[in-house]
Amino acid sequence: MARQPAKTLWYDRPRYVYLEFCVEDSTDVKVVIEDHRLEFSCKNADGVEFYNEINLYARVNSKDSREKRSDRSITCFMRKWKEKVAWPRITKENIKPAWLSVDFDNWRDWEGDEEVERAMVEQYAEMLEKVTDKGPPPAMDDLDFTTRVVSCRAAELRPEGGGEPVRGFQVVLEDTILFPEGGGQPDDRGLIGDVPVLRVTRRGPEAVHFVPAPLEPGAEVLLSLDWERRFDHMQQHSGQHLISAIAEQMFGFNTTSWELGRQRSVIELDTPVVTAEQVEALEKSVNEKIRDRVPVTVRELAADDPEIETVRSRGLPDDHAGPVRVVDIEGIDSNLCCGTHVSNLSDLQNNLNLLRDIAVLIARDFKSKPAPKQLFVLHRKEGDSEFMNIIANEIGTEETLLFLTVGDEKEAGLFLLAGPVEAVENLGPRQALELLQSPLEELKGAVELQRGTTGIDGPQHPREMSSLYNLQAMPRPCRQELIPHPMALASGTLKLTS
């Protein structure tokens, strides 16, 4: 199987340059850091081989550079030979490979704010500890299950990140304890005997297990579950049910979709805007239910049971067969659902809107500088319209022009252009696009711009501006994929299609 490059993120700091190779459950990791070059290779859980070679933009101190492996990635810390000199790119050549991107979450204008940056990191770490230090999941020592192999046939599995397909086998068992991907929830993982299960999908009423080695039809096998992964999915899925139910009860916001992601989970509500007060009230109510230790139960109804009409649902798959599963959060919600859930809301621990606090910290950091700049530019991948509005409100738009973007680099996102009235009127979406045209040309596809709304809520404070501000000084990654939200002071729609 041919080697392929790993998706790579990078960002710049005063003393170090950081590279993150995004490979989950990596093995055979090899990192070679030289003064002008870096070489990386590894394998993932599917056996796919990765290889990256980078000729560096400038010299690094290879003897004072290192790497750190986690379950999700391998991060390299390379000490700059010339410290406090910004790198405009990571590669020596002025060409951006398709597999290389800037880490928007960590990209910032660092010059002159090292002490503030360290303080913010400490604050973030303290908040994250409140959310992520959940302790071990409940002990489940009886998660081995004996079943029998019904069928086994050769097949290929295409890795989620793309690349060459992995050869293996699709196995159907008489019964299974592994959840197949569906309903917004990822699949379980585990072992059939000593053979790892790399993927579980649904084919009608059957769960199909993809494994790297063949299994004999008719053979009795022992099925083992990766409980830590399962429990994480249970927490996230039950948390989504709770948040969706409370949001609907308190504000009439219906959940239109949700996704349990590896880095974050996303709930999409059917509303153009959610205020900070509503988010705070929702967070308070959700945490009250968690502290009340509300039971969560699962029951089954016949497909023709009239009670199904009274249960919240987004419909059943066309190929659904058998009874219908209902998940009840006592006194709060009843929902048709095929996913896995906790038995009590107390297993969710605590729910904090960390992103809101981070937005406030970022704004205060900017305002704390002795001479704040007249231009503030930021991109944050996991941000949303509320995140941008909080920053704009905290910084203020009377004297500062703000250009904020949020969203994944491979998907649609949002932008907010806000500032003094005259500046916003002079620099509308179309003019902004002209300034951004250069990096956009690097993207494959067509660009379509539609004029949105222009307006200011509340008192207007026109202020004469000496210049259009130097938008070309923005980090290049902040100017690639921009889709506005409807509350922006100046907004438009920018669509990128392949």
C-alpha cells in the first residue's frame, strides 16, 4: 500500500514553531528534526502508512526540539534559531501542499504579548480541567459477549481521512454488543476474539463489522467492547438529548441536526440567533437536571403503537425493521433513538459553555494592551455567531475594526465585519472580497458573492478613520473560507465550491 501524507496543522510562536500531524492511534512513529528539515512517518490503527517531509522556512535548533504523541496526533515543538522572528509560512518553498493547513485555533498575533499569552493559557487550562476531568467511566467488567459468526466476505474500507482503501473482511454476527454508526453517533470499537474491529456499519437490520483478518462462518467467538469509547459516546448523546429538550421547552428552539465529533459535538437549533442570556439560562437549567440525578431509561414500542406519535422524533430510516426504541429522560423528554445512553444524568458530570468564557478572555487580552491596535482579526474553528458577537461587544466597535471568522477550513463558516460606521460602509463585503482575492485564488473552485445587510443596532458613533487599515497584514489563513451570519454589521455570502 502506498504511503500518504498525514493531515498537518502548524502555528507560529515567539520561540517555537509547532507542527501537529493528525493521526489517531498512531504506531511506529518516527520523527527526524534537522536544522532545515523535518521528516515524519507512522501508521494508524487501520494499518495505513503516513509520510511527510518538510523543508523548513528557516533554521531551527534541532537539539532543542522534540515531539509528543497522544491518541489523536503527534505534535512537534521546534525551537527557532532566531527567536521572536515571525514565520509567514512553515515551508521553505512558497507553495502550500494540500495536506498542510494553519492551526486556526492557535494562530494569533503574538508579538509583544508573551506574558499575556502565558496567563491566558493558564486560565484556559483551569477552565478545561473543570470540564474534562470527569474521572474514569463506571467499571464494566462484564462486557464480553459470546456469539457466532454468520458470514464473512472480503471487502475494502476507505479511511475517513481519504487515501488508499484498506483490505479486510465484512463480518456479520448472530448478535452484537457493538453499536453501528448512525443517528449522529459514531460506531463502537472492540475485538472479535483477538481480531480488532475497525468499523461497524448498519446494513438494514444487520450490524456489519469490518476486521483485518477472516473469521470462520459458524465459529463461536468472544466479542469485547471498548468501554471507554462507548461511555464517552453515551455521555455526549444523552447530553444532546437533555440540551435539545430544555432548549425546546424554554425557548421553542427545535433541534434540526446534531453530530458527535471526535473533537467536539455540534447541536444545530432552528433559530437565527441565540442570545448570551439564553445560553446562560440554558446552561443553568441543564446543570440543575444533572445535579438532580434524573434517571434515563430505554423502552421498546411496536412499530404500529399509537404512542409513537406522541414521542419526539425526526423519523425512522426507510429500512428500519422491528420494534421502535424510545429513550426517556424522566419528566423531561421522550425521544425515538437508536443510540447508547447513560442510565442517569449524573453521569454527565457538568456542562459548561467554555467557548463563551474564552471569547471574553480573548477580548480582555486585546483591551489590556497598552496601545490596542485599530484592527482586530481572529479565526477560531469551533466558534459560532455568539462567539463573534461576544468578542465584538467586549472590545467595542467605536474605534476598532473587527474582522472575525469561524468554522472548519473544509466546511462553510461565518464572518463578522464590525467597526466604526464609516469604515464598515467603505469596506463592505464586496470590497473585503477584493482584498481577500489573492489567497482565494489558491483555492480550487468558484467564488460567488451575494450582498447581505448593512446596519448598526443601538447608538451610532461615526468616527473618521485615517486609513482603511492594513488588512493585508492579516494572517493568510484568516482569509480563505468566509460565510457570514445574519446579524453581522456588514455581511454577505461567500460560497466556495469544488
